[in-house]
Amino acid sequence: MAGLALAMFIGLFGFGHELLGWSDPGGRIQLALFMSFIFGIISGYRTRS
């Protein structure tokens, strides 16, 4: 499951503007994707321990 999440994150982070057609001149969408991925890792780690 972690591999699938990582692959989806890389796909959206790297190629989301091409796949979904958004314009992100300030990088805010990529920042939001990155932060949601980090928060998901933190909450998954805290839930598991």
C-alpha cells in the first residue's frame, strides 16, 4: 500500500499539471500535495505505534 501511495504522489507531484491540466505558477498545488503526503506519513506512523 505504501508503494502505491508513493507512486501516486510522484505521479501527481511530477506530472499532475500535464495529466490534470492545472496551472500552478506559484507552486502552491505542489506544496499542498507535499504537505498532505508528509502529514499522512506522520499520522500513519503515530497510529501504528
